Amino acid sequence: MMEVKDLTARTRRGKLLLDHVSFALEPGGCTGLTGASGSGKTTLLKALLGVSDPDVAICEGQLLLDGKDLLQQTEKVRRELCGTTLGFIPQNPMTALNLHVSIGAQMTETFHKRLHIEKRDAQKLSMEALKKVHLTDSERVYHAYPGQLSGGMLQRVTMAILIGLSPRYIFADEPTSALDPISTSHIEDLALELKDRYTIVIVTHNMQQAARISDKTAFFLLGEIIEYN
């Protein structure tokens, strides 16, 4: 279980970003984080992942993972959690991929290094993961470079990487904001499938999206959760 207890964050100049935020993430299901821009959603997501901006300081509170406070762990420990325990789906999948290396090579190398498996097994896992996100032309996608794929396909590639790594928690930051309606629907359908196996947290401005895929939604205003249901 992951618990956020009285989390408070400020900028180095003292501006309040998160004001005693508390909630728990039970195994499985999807929690939506919504609210206006600047309300604290992404600040919270980055804090959970241990990638807060240099200008942000966590002043108070705890981030408990199975009872251990992540805020008390070393940077090395938190970095090792990324991917295999805590997964991330970015707003722009291009930021997570190397434009000069094929999709298959990137996936294979990631699985080889993070899961400590042989290259041949990593290649097999890559193909299986691409099929699980319904990229039917998986052979072409495997050999393609990021610039040869659409935004929707790239977002499904990032989800395929997470399926291969199988983290317990998946955090998504506006994963469909740059996608067309059809691609958005594909990503939402995948999220509905994945929340049976993983605990998902999604930042979204889209209230319809939050209602469709989230079991609970936290509404943020000026760094506070003003409603959680």
C-alpha cells in the first residue's frame, strides 16, 4: 500500500504548492487527480515518483510505501524503484524515448538491464508487451524509430514498456492531452484493462475521462484536496 500523509510542499521562495495532502492508494484500481492548472496535481505526482523540480521542497509529511517513508530513502534507492515498482507514463511519450534508437532496441535494452534477463528473453518480452497494448503490427513497431510512429502509438509503446517491467504502481501525467479522440479512446481502454492488475494514478483535466476510468477522484484547489470520492 502507498499512503500520502499530510504532505506539504513549497517553492524555495516559500510559495505553497501542496497543503497537508493525505490519501491512500489501495492495491488495484485507478485514482484520478484533477483540478485547474497549478493546483498541485503534477507537483504531487512528481513527489510520489521522487523527481520533484529542484525549486520544490517537501516541508512536511510522509510518503509511505509498505510502511517505509520514501522521503527518508536515498536517491539511489528511489531511483531503483522507478520502472520496476513505480512506473510513469509521460504527457509526451517522445520525452521518454531516444529518437535515434529503434523501439525494439530500446525496449530490449530496458528489459535486459532492469529485469536482469538475457537479450533473447528481453526481445521476446518486448514483442509480447507490444501485442498486449493492441499494436497489431507489432513487428513493424518493434523495428520502427519513434519519429515513424504516431503520438497514440508511442503512448502505447510507453505502456508496453511498463507492462514488461510490471511495476506495482503506474503514474500517468495527462497521458492523452496531446492525442486525437480515437487515440485517446485507445489509451483509456488500456487503462481500464491495466487497473485490474496495477494501481494507477492519473492526472487529467478531462472530467469525463476521470469519471470513465477512475474509481476515486481527488479534486485539487490551491494545493489542497477539496473533495475525494
